[in-house]
Amino acid sequence: MALQNEHFARRSLLFMPGDSMKKIQKAAGWEVDSVILDLEDGVAQKRKVEARTTVSEALQTLDFGGRERLVRLNHVSTGLPPAEIEATAARRPDGYIIPKAEEAADLHAIDRLLEAAELRLGLEAGALRLFAMIETALGVMNLQEIARATPRLEGLIFGAEDLAGDIGAVRTPAAWEVFYARSAVVTAAAAYNLQAFDMVFTDFHDDAGLEAESRFARQLGYTGKTCIHPNQTPIVNRAFSPSPAELDHAQRLIEAFETQQAAGAGAFTFNGKMVDMPMLVAARKVLERAT
């Protein structure tokens, strides 16, 4: 299986409807880290087969540059994933997204399909990555078993809109109604060495609101954010990238720590503050975000 710690930086993940070659083509050249070719909510029920064909063609013919190409499947209960994987796996997407993951069995079912596809296509075991969307109350309650379901899993994606509907909450700009679940997802991801991706910001005309929400998500520990419009991705990329000042501070703190260790010193002060191991870990994470 692919090792979970072999992550690369995913700051922005952009949903594109799988039945629109024009929109996918635009995303393939956009300022975004991962393009999500959507076969689920972004596609009308009567266009599911057409979307499957379009996504397969896009994966085969479009140049995505260095952008990651992910396919969001329909839920296992729909019976559609076997045909969706059959139609797209040979085109070598980088991974698949399971929507509304509620228990380990959801991931096990897709894992078996991907394992069979890899054997059929002669791919290395674990070559096809997996991501799980947590967007229901049951999914939140079962986070531990979902996060441990398969070594193929690389990240958890928080879906606030579906969750709010599931629990009967009223969505507000402050998002306190989903704060518990939002925190639970990022905590579970950290506990099991997974990346965590924040909810979409639905008002794609509100750049200031998107930036504020993105920066808060980063403060919570999220490594990136899902987007629904191309214009959102540059803002998200900036919010989840360390600033030059943050990089400089982190580098100097680590250098100071190494100097103190070499001299046999224990605790020390840096910029007027006592340095402990959590601060060192945080500094290292800042540098990791820049690579």
C-alpha cells in the first residue's frame, strides 16, 4: 500500500462537474493543487453515465500539469461505484473520493474495487489513493473506524452543508453549528497521520469571507480547503501557505533549538518566550507546509 506519510501539499481542492468537459479543461490549467472530477452531487441523476464517459475522456486527453486528479464517486449504496471505477481507473486518476462515508465498510467496499482494478491494470498495490468525506452525523461518530479503515486512505474532507442538513442545523457564516464536527474531523486526521480538508465556502463572491474562513481553518489544523469556484483557489492557496515571516521565524527557532541542544542546554528563550517541544513541532510543521 502507498505510505500515508508520503503526502504532498494539497492546499486547494476544486470540485468540477464531471459532465462538463469545458469546466474540467479550465480547471486543468488553473491555480489549484487538486482537481476533483465530480460524479456525485455536481451531476444530475440522468447524466451520471455521460459524466462517467466525460471524466474518462478528460483523464485521457487533458494535460493537468502537476495538478492532482481525483474522482468523486457516488456512495456505495447507489450501486454506481463499480462502473465508475471500471470506466476511469485505466485512465490513471491519482485517487478517488468516497462521499458521505459513515463507517469502515464504506471504505472497505471501495478499497476492494480499487485493489481489483490495480491487479487488472498491472498497477502497484495502493497506487490509487483514497479520501473520505465526513458529512453526516454517523460519519462524525465513526471517525476513528473510518480513519483506520485502509492504508490507502490519505485524507478526510469535512462537508458542512450535508452535515447541517443531517442534524437539522441552520447554516450561518460563523459556522458554530458545525464547529464540533469540524474540530472532530481535523483531530481524527491528525491522530491517524491523514491530511484534513476544510468545508467549501459557498458564497464565491465574498473573497474576504473566504480568506477569513480559510485562515481560521488553518488555525484549527486543516491542511487545505475544498473549493466550488476557480476564483476561490488563489485565495485558499495563500491562506494555507506559510508567509515569508512565518518561514523565517520557524527556521530561526529550529536553528536556535539545535544550537542549544549542541551546547547541552535544555529549555531556552526565543524572542522573549520560553521554547518547549510543542513550539518546535509547530515550527517544523510550518516548514513542511512550504515543501
